[in-house]
Amino acid sequence: MKPSPFVLHTPRSVAQALDLLAGSDNARVLAGGQSLMPMLNMRLAAPDVLVDINRIEALAYIREEQGEIAIGAMTRQRDVEFSALVADRLPLMKEAILQVGHRQTRNRGTLGGSLCHLDPSAEMPSVMMAMDATLHVQSARGHRTLSMAQFAEGMMTTALAPDEILTGVRIRPWASAHGWCFVEFARRHGDFAVVSAAAMVELDRQGLIAHASLTLGGLAATPLRNPAAEQALIGRSDEAGFDQAAALVQQCDALDDPAFPSWYRRRLATRLLRRAIGSAFQRANARGANA
Amino acid sequence: MTPGTTSNQHAIELVVNDKPRAVTVESRTTLADCLRSQLGLTGTHLGCEHGVCGACTVLVDGRTARGCLMLAAQADGCRITTVEGLSGDGELAPLQQAFWNCHGLQCGYCTPGILMTLTELLADDPRADENAIRLALSGHLCRCTGYQNIVAAALAAVECLRGNA
């Protein structure tokens, strides 16, 4: 199918884009188009006004600022994939971005677009949740910052007001000796994941887990941290401890549909999280040994 | 804004297969529809129109993109390569010849997009191995070949390009 008619604006600056949004009813922001364009083509979305922010160069960057990694909302997924800074400081994000769509979609798809579309099984929202990213949001009225938990309000629903744009994120990298793992299950490579699991661990001098971050995608409407499982990992380095932590996922509410019922998602989440914890621990061990 | 451009009609200039083209498009016209209907380049095929099948894949400034997921107006100032741009003077490119030799297509509907993806891959990595080829092809659906001959053709193209190096 073809999109219904709309008015297209192509602002060159964030200020222009914000003015256009403030002055329009039923407007949508067009980022890389890898989610919104299918919705337009299928007429699942029919905005009157489209504000295309692809020409705003100031929104595409990856840089280090005061010990944090700042990434612009219009940074292409391809540029995240090939960024040396991301590979070095945010290895979880690097591992996850390789599982986002395909080369042909990562060339245009953006970090901000993925976060704003907020598909329950999308990888980038899970990474933001796992790493406690700060999201920067702007409108003609001003600027505010949100945590991923505040930003992700519900099923494909963000906290953005109609006149607001996500401009970028800031992520504090973990110490270089941490371990990480991002795994997902999809029916074919590059398809939407059914469930994904992200694990990050840091070890103390005895080689026991001192900090953990555990996040599940595709289990609920938004990415889900599991503080109980994170707590259960503290002080552990044994397989039984990892099993017990992963098993806590069984207590989560899960999305339910005929193709992937909630019992199946919970079982998948438990297995994937167990695998992610094991791999993250091994990597932390290897990095600690090399340090 | 280019003269002739309103918020609903956009006068754009782009370079398609090394030829400068000027065309006026509606806001909602996708790049793939512009190429096919307005520029007469029907080699770019449309399958699913939501970015999944890969048939409409073209090169935008040398990088693959789904022609159905980009508005024509967004291609203003871009360099586009379609399957028509691969062969010079009626002679098949080595990649296309390899598809001929290896029977890398049956109905041919998905082939233009696959050729563009493999063109990008071989430009980035002229020694691409089978894994890299299969990974690149994962962004395309083919309902006839079972993919084996497509992979064989891509590997033959790698061999051919190596021979020329």
C-alpha cells in the first residue's frame, strides 16, 4: 500500500523542527523511517504533517563527555555498529546493535527512532534500560531529562509530548573489567526478537559478583529490569547461583499472544537470561585475569 | 527550498546511475515509486512495501537502503544506484554474470535487491566469505531458489573479482 497524503517539512535545525511541531496538529517526527515508513505504507499511521529530521546534522554524533558517552538521536544504527568508542566503552550496545534488523535497515535506522518507536522486543530500549541511560528531550517550551524507566510508559508508548523530540542519550560506561552479554531469540536472523536478555556483571577481588544489571526485552510491554535477580547474584560465582537468579523471571507477568503465550515467553526469558549471566560472568573473569 | 517546492510537492535533484535527474514528487511518494513510475527504472521491484522482503533495495550514496522505506523527497541531492546502473553498455557486471552462470535466480523478482546488497558487500569486503554473504542475504526473501545458487553465485563473483585483482 501507499501512504495517505501528508505535508512534509525538512527542518535543518532542532529549533526549526520544534517550532514546526509546536504549530502542527497530528504531526509525526520522521527519523530513519525503518518503523514509521512501514506504518505509513500500511496506513497504520496517518499523520497530517511529517517533520523529517534527517537533515539536522547536529543530532548525529557519538562522543565522550565528562566520562559519559553521548549519542545523538539521529545517529544511524550503522554508525553505532562501527563506532570504536561504542565497541570499547559500551560493548553491550555493540553486541546488541548487530542484532538490530539487517545491514540494509541499519544503514538508515537510527538510535532515537528505535527508542521512540519502543517496540517491546527492540534491542536499543533494552540496552538503555540495562545501562541506566539518561534521555534528553526538547520542545519549544524547554528541555528535560528522563530515565529509560520514565521514558518507556507502555506498549509502544513513550513519555514524549506531541511537541517534544528526543535529541540524544547519555550513558555512563561500566568499568573496563565488567562482563556483558546480549542474547535474543528470533525465528530468523534479523527478525523481531521474541524475547531478549541483557546481562552485565562486575566482580570483586575474590571473583564474586559485586554489581549486576539484568534486563529482559519482549517479556513485557517495555524492557524490564529484574532487581530481585540482580540482588540474588551479589556474592555469587557458582552455576547454582546463576540458575537461582534466572529462575526468578518465572515470577514476572509476561505478554501473552497465541503465537508466543506467556508461559513460553517466561521459559524463553529464563533460559536466555541464564545464558546471558553465564557469558557475562565468563567475560568479566577473562577481563579481570588480563587486567 | 528549491523553486517549485511546496509543502506537498517537492522539486528534487538527484543523480541516478551517474545521470543527473530532476523531478517533482509528492510528499508521500516513496523513492522506489519515484524510480519506477517517474524515472522509468522498473528494475527496482516492490514486494512487501514494509521493508521486510528486500526486493526494492537500492544504493543511496553507496549504501543499501530499502526504496520503500525512504521518501523520494528525502533523496534530494543523493546519488542513487539501481540494478540498471550495474551493467555498462549492455555488458553484465561480474556479479550479474556470476548469477547467470550459477543459475542464481528463477523468477527474478527478488534479484535486483539482492544484487544491490551484494554490490555493497563486495565493495566493503572483496574477499567476503560464505558467512558474510549469508548474513548480507538474510535481509532478503527469495521464494524460488532456496538460496543455495545465490550463495554460489556470490562466491563465484568473489573468485572472479579476485582473479581480476
